[in-house]
Amino acid sequence: MAGGVPDFVSVPLDTMIEVEDGDRITVMAEGSWGNSSDLTFGPGGNQYENIANGYPGAGMPVAALIGRVGDGSWFYVGTGMTGTVSGSGLFTLAFNDTDYGNNWGT
């Protein structure tokens, strides 16, 4: 834990895409992932449950695709998004979860 916020159990995906403040990006996502409890989600995540405060992606759907630029704040990506980024750095993607140890994905 750094600064009282739990670290991701899994390393987020570094897209190797460098973006600059003000760049416009488009992301489209498909596929599914789930856990050992036979729960399956798409990139939009579980629209009925949000990640608890204190975790990266707090307030966004559990199991949703999220992104960030550099060390900036995480933002919701879901099945896709187009927007202007604030901040500069590497564009990173992750699935919004608090326990990656029981997951699978395609």
C-alpha cells in the first residue's frame, strides 16, 4: 500500500502509447473476463456494483475497463470512449477489481 491506498494485485497493461496533455484518444474494447465464482463481465463491468472508496477506480463499476495517463487519476473506459486527455505520459489500462487472484480473461 502506498499512501493508504491498496496497490493493484495485478500489474495494469502498459499500452506503450505515449500521450501529451490535450491529445484526443479513442478506445474500443470487447471481450470478457470473469472469476472462479462463474461471474462473467464485459469491459463495461458490473453496472450494479461500484468499487469501494480507498481503491483505484473508486465509484466506477466493478470489473470495468479503466485507464489513466502517466500517474494521473483512473477514469472509466468501459466498452469505449473518446476524449481529450489531461496530463502527459504512458496510457495504461486495467480492469477495476480488488482481487485479481481468481480471474480469467479473453
